[in-house]
Amino acid sequence: MSGSIIEALAIQHVVHFTEKPTLIFLHDSLGCIELWRNFPEKLAAESNCNYLVYDRQGYGKSCGFSDEKRTVNYLEHEADILAELIEKHQIKQAILFGHSDGGSIALLTAALHPKNIAGIVTEGAHVLVEEVTLKGIRAAMHQYQTTDLKARLEKYHGKNTQALFDAWTLTWTSEMFRDWNIEYCLPRIQCPALIIQGEDDEFGTLDQVKRITVQMALAQKLILPKTGHNPHKESPDEVIEHTRDFIQKMIK
């Protein structure tokens, strides 16, 4: 099943240095390749790394979802697909850069599929459901109904838009998902990690960062003041600088 999904994913893979690590960018619940803008290219250039960006199934220019409803383990499934993608592209040193849902996928992949994972960087990753997260999602649902949010998303996701928005909002606000928690995976992660979060993140508190960093052997945190849920857009220079330094120390 996952093999056929991989063939239908939209992927951008840029290799400049055959001996260097590859940064793999994992988008958020409403993201895609295009919404990263030029951030992957800039960070890769600063870090002297190759990079790969892809649209997960149901996002951007990838194929639509196979199932109408997500299970509580849908992020573990995404980690399985990522591991296959790394294998397919023969990436020997992957550095996962994950935003929001992508950050959670990075954590799960490093724990469940550690082969070839050299390090991870997360922004606004979640390991459990908080009330502030649900509040932020409900606000997005209201905006979807009352503003041009749907039209703006359709520019990037086309016919996938309604399904991906429902997949995010209806899953996270469901009773099934209320007790979702992936802290079980954190002690398994043995690679270096940089855990980034905006001080004003509207989708998660700093307790997420605390829970992640105290349960991982090689994790360090970066809290950015006056920054919300999108550090690479709101504070790009700081994110690039700290991530570059993290990578340089890691690969020495």
C-alpha cells in the first residue's frame, strides 16, 4: 500500500553534495511544498546540505487520501511512509525538519525508524493534545467558514482542500483523538535534536517543549520571543542561524 502512495507523492529533491546530509522538510497540517516558499533552499545553502521537500498524501499536488477518516495512529503511518521514502532515495544521512504535524512525524520517525536519521529539528511539534491546540483549530474552522481561507488553501491544494481541512480539524477535535499521546516514543530517540517553538505559539504551550526535551537524550530547545506557530516564516533568520549551527556541530 505505502509503496504505491510513495509513487504518487509530489517530491522536490535537490542534490548538490553527494557526501553531505539531506534535509527533509515535513510540512504542517495545511502545508505543502509551495508553502515552504524558499526556506528549504536557503537553509540547505547555509548548511551545505542537500534537501528534499514533499507533499504528503492528500496535500498539494500529491494524490488524494486513500481513506475518508484518519485513525488515531495516522502520524505513525506517515513515519512509515517517510522511512520508505528515505530508503527509495538512498539517503544515508537524513536531517528531518518538521513543522507542527511534520515535527511530530519527525519525532516518530527518529524513534520508530532510526536507520539513516542523523538528526531532527522540530517547530511547534505536538506530543499530546492541549486545550490551546483545540482552541486554535476551532478558530481555524470558523475562519474557513467566514473568510477567504478556503480559497487561499485551494490555490495550493486544489481538489484536496476540503478533505485535508476536514482530516485535520475533525480528527483533532474528535473524542477519539482527545487522549492521543506520543511521549512513548521520545526515550527511544538517540540522534541530536533541536526543538524550536515560538513563545506565542497559538497551537501549543511550552509544556510540549519541556515534555520532549526532558525525555530525549540529545535534545536542546530554542524558544523564540514574539513568535507564533510558524517560526520559519515569522523569525526565519533566527531559525536558519540556529539550525545551521546545530547541523554544523552535529556533523563534525
